[in-house]
Amino acid sequence: MSDLAWDADAGRLLTQQLTSGNPLFIVCHAPAAILATRIHGESPFKGFNITCFTDEEEEGVGLASRAARPTLIPRPAAAERTIWTVPQAIRFLDFYRNADLLMADLVEVLIGTGIRKGEALGLHWNDVHPSQGVLYIRYTLSAVDNNQLVLTTPKTRTSKTWVAVSPRVASALQRRAHDKPASSGDGFRGGLVFHQPDGLPLHPGYVLNHFHDLSRQADVPRTTIHDLRHLAATISITAGVPLTVVSKTLRHSMLSTTANIYSHLTAQAAYDAVDSIDHTLTASDRTTNRHRRTPGRDHNPTTLLKPTTA
């Protein structure tokens, strides 16, 4: 018996077995490769019957072992997210409204709208319309090779749309308007909502590192800026906002994306839904029974009396 792997010597080994006249048993985990073997243009299996077995069948008779197979390295588990609670978010915002108003306003906008970090950093004043209560997402700021800053289109086609603005977000944008530098027509300078003192854009790497430093100083858990987007979704879902509305707010391309990411939150909503059905049916059932008429004597079924015997 020979357990042959497909390599450069397979043809030579097969030829030796075939010409030896001895019974031939071949166990191969790549039957397609064996069938494609050619020696001097011909298959060495010409005139032989070939039977292929599954891995389970080979293991059942002891012809193969799982230990001999290549080891598959499992994908590492995704790091567990740390999402702020509402009190922790308020603590951060209150802590830095006096110490670092720029970062406080940026975090306020990120939580209040659910937009992505790059979208906030690429937000232009031309796309902010407080009187209409909306802002438009047209750009995202990215760092190529963590160095050169470029403006690109949003992540998906559905991301390039309008986002509703709450009073808290409108107040943060109004504070940023007071800090708006004069436009100089020099590339990014002058048109961005969130910017450096000279009007140039904030580097995404700097924003993340500075955010971590501020979180530590405010004594709130370390989280990522993108997790502020998850906080926005968490607040909305736990407040009873329909999942379709949450998906629209986050601008996911499909509702299933929102459902998959926040399934741990929608589970409670599912229980609330069936409880609502139960309460509605039960209340209606009680009302119906209370007003249901009781049949009178005239409506009783006719009773047949059996004649008495004399």
C-alpha cells in the first residue's frame, strides 16, 4: 500500500508500482491531480479502475488520519468592543466643554448623528444647513499610508446622503461656526467644520490618539471613535426607535447589516413585540367577554321529554 502525495516523483513511484505486478492500493487526497498524471504523454492508470473515497471513509478503515492533513489556523476572534454608557458619554462631554471644546463638539456630533470619523473630519460648511435641520455627507477624510490626507467619497453609495441634526448637534455646530477661519482658497483651508487653528484638516491618527488621552483624563473607559457610532445605535434601539429608522440613520446599505451588528439589542425588542401582541389580544379578549350577551331562556335548546309509562 502506498500513500502518495502529489509531487514531482509521483509518476516514477506509480510506474514502479504498476510494473511490479504486486497488488496496488493507493490512498491519495488529491484524486484530480492523480488523474491528470501523464508519463510520456499517457496516464499510468490506463486499464485500471480507480475508486475515490471520502475522508470519513478513509478514516473508518484506518487508511487516513486527520492528523496528516494540513492544519487550518483559525481566524482570531474579534476584539470585544467597549461601548460607553450614556453617563460615561455625558461625563466626557462635560469634562471637556471647558478644557477642549473642539473635541467635545466633535464627539457630540459623532454620537448625535452616528456619522463616521472620516465623514465628520471631511464635513464642509457648505454641507451644513442648520435652518433645515440637516447636514449632507459628501466626503470622507482619509490618511493614505497614515500620512497624506485626501478627500474621497463616502464608504458606500447609501452613505452619501443627508443626516438629521438634533438641537444638541446644532448647538455644537454653532460653536464651531464661531471658530471658523477665513477661507484662503488653499486646498482644505477654510472650508472644514473641524480643523486645526490654521484651518487645515485634523489628522485622523492625531484625533484618535488625542481622544484616548482625553478619555483617560476624564476617567472613562478606553474606546474607539468608531464605537461612538455604535453608542448612537445602542441609544436609539434601546429607546425603541424602529430598526429601519436606525439603519437609515447609520446609512447602512442593507437592513440586515444593522440587524446582524445589533442583534443583541434587537433580541429584547423581539420580546417587547410579542409582549405587546399578548397584551393587546388579552385586553381585547377581556373587553369582548365583558360585553358578550348571555343567551336567555328562549334561546335554550328544546328539551325532549321522554313519555312516562302507565
